[in-house]
Amino acid sequence: MVAPIYETGTELFDDVLGTAIMDPDNGMSVSATLETAGQPPRDILVVFRAPFIAISNLGQDVNDVQPQALGLNSDLQDTRRGDVLTVNGHRWRVITPEPAGAAMTRLRLQGPIGDG
């Protein structure tokens, strides 16, 4: 059987890719809890990237990566600046939700923050 080919950048491609990325059996996504204003906390799946600093062996390249989470639009459509995402017991404040393709949203995060 030949796998279907989807043109990149199309809604169908992003939808298929998003579904594959968020599949908990593939090891990319983790459980998270999203707290949005006026709504009860809800459990979602995200691909989380923790902050890190990478310095090359030669000492010339420095990369400082901001924490971020990638999730399905359907899970993150009401997310706003100031909302809180809890991943692996650490709470992160949403700085900016932004589109990441037709079916995905990227959350730029700040933290970790305290319990209140």
C-alpha cells in the first residue's frame, strides 16, 4: 500500500501532520493542563520545548530558545496572553499564541511561574 501524498502548506497536510504529531503513541506529545480566563482548567496534548541555551564548541554561536508549546487549534483556540499552561508539574504563562500552520497553534511561554 502506498502512503498518500499531501501537498505541504495545505489545510489537509496540516491537519494530517497535526493529528500525527499529537498522537500520544508517537512519543512527541505530552499531557498538559490549560487554564484560560473564565473557563475551568482542561487537559490537552502539546509538544513542549523547554528553554535552553546552546553554545558551540568554538564559542561563536549562542542559541537561547524561549519555552514554547505546539498544539491543535481546536485545543488552543481560546488561549490568550496571560493564560497558564502546566506541563510536567511546571506552570508557564502564555506570552503569545500564534498560528503554526492551518491546524496548529504555537504558544510562546514565560516561566516557570509560581503557584499563584
